[in-house]
Amino acid sequence: MRIVLVCPPKVFASALTGVIDILNVANQVLGRSFFSWKIAALTSELEVVSSQGLKIQCDSTLADLQDYDAMIWVGAQYSGHSALWQQCMQVKEALRGLNDVHRHCRFHLAGCCGVAYLASTGLLDKHQITASWWLAPFFAKYFPHIDFKSDEIVFRSNDVYTAGAAHSYLHLILTFIGDRVGKEVAEQIASWLAIPQKYSNQNQFIRLSVLQDHSDKQVKAVQTLIDENLQDSLTLKRLAESVYMSERTLIRRFKQHVGLTPIDYVRLVRLEKSRYLLASSELSQEQIAYQVGYQDPQALARQFKKHFQMSMKAFRE
């Protein structure tokens, strides 16, 4: 299987080299060179400098390659939404005039910012995807037509594989290898490289401070209202009325700037507050439930376990 690793400027070096390490070990486990790969530069400059200054010598330009089976879109250093959008446009421009050779490739794999690059090609328009949870507002703003699943670590949609933040590439490539040559091979690779078991979702990595880092004053006002009134009934109607906005408009603005609906954000804040109280206080689970707005402590316990992949009791212990 012939694979092209698309290497953008300021590439995240560990993701690039990590993918190659896994493919190399896969060949060793298989006892033959099933996977072959080349690193391709987007432009005519074959030397690409990584985000940390490491010089990477590409094998060729993307324009010079043909007849490959899979493309892996490696992400670069994230420097904000505006910079990422500019990078997406640079990728789109670099692909212009290549006679859509990338569209004839069967498999596409991308992680973190690489998912945004792939989105700029139009190849994700009919797919459900994932990427780093903190890119949800970016996709809501620039690619609102794409079905973005921020909670998934790795997600497959037909022949498109997408993954979360940079080190999710481990499970991205293992998932792809498992589908191509068998799960037993993927499990052997994970054993040789001591790759830990994949988390079932990204929820436990979410940080509220990141979701509050935007410029929409009305959305921030609603977030403050939520933070300060967790014990209350925080309906969509109440939240929208607090900033003199229609419910539909509030949902749209929230998704654009936060990447979640207002009600999903309420649930997240309640769960994060529950985790904080479990760690910092001696309140019972029932007391915590009432303090964060759950009238049924068992409902909180179920949501907590689903979100953090452990029970409230196990977390406190």
C-alpha cells in the first residue's frame, strides 16, 4: 500500500515521524514491506521546517506523485483560528492545478489541524468527522456544513479517517492498519510500541477556559449566567431571554464561538463543577448533585461516568 504523508510548513514533527514509526513496525510485524511511504511537500521547496525548527527533507512535491492509495494530512503548529484559516487557503492554493490527483486517492487520514486542511479540499463535505475538541468553533465558523463530532478520538466515515489532537495519530494509524490488515496486527504494534489503550472520547480533555476565549460579549454574558446559576433551571428560553436574543440565534452564536449548543455547554459546566467538588470538598455525591443543578443524583452519576469514563466514587478515590 502506497502512502503519501503531506508535510505542511511548521509541521508537528512528532506526528510526522510517529506515523512513519508505526508504519515501519507494521511491516516488521507483517514480515514484508506491505506499507511504503513518501513525504511530500506542498510547494516546490523540499526542505520543510517543523514548528520547533527541525529541518525535514521531503522525498518529493505532491505534484510529482501519482498512483498512491492513501494520503495522510499531518497537522502543523496551531496559532489561532485566523492563522489556521490562512493555512487552509494555502493548502487549497497549493493543490490548484494538480488535476485533482488527491481526489482520486482512495483513503484520506488526518488529525488535528490536518483535518482542517483536508476540509479545505472539499473532500469532507459528505462525511462525519472529528478533530481536536478545541477546533469545534473553527469548524462551526469556516465549515458549518461539515458534521463535526468533537467528542470522538478517532472517527471513520467510509474511507476517510479523522482524529483529535496531535498524539491521536497513534490510534488514527492503528485504526487504519487494523482495517487494512487485521486487528491482531494493530494489537501487536500497540504492544511493541507500548501504545496505551485509546480513550473512548475527548470529553475529559475539554477545558472551559478555552471555550470562554472568544470575543462575543453576549455569548460570554450567557456563559457567566450559567457559571453563576448552576443550581437553577437553565432552560434555553431563559438563556436566550437574558441577552434579548431568539433561541435559534443563541444556538447559532454559541456553536460559532463555543462549538457547543447552550444546553450542551450547561451540561459540561455542571460536570466540570462536579469533578472540582469531588476533588476539593467532602460533600456527598447527593449534595454535589443538588449544588450543580441535578435534582436526581443518579442522573448526575450516569452523566459523570459517561463523560469522564469513570464513576464519581472511583474519581474521588
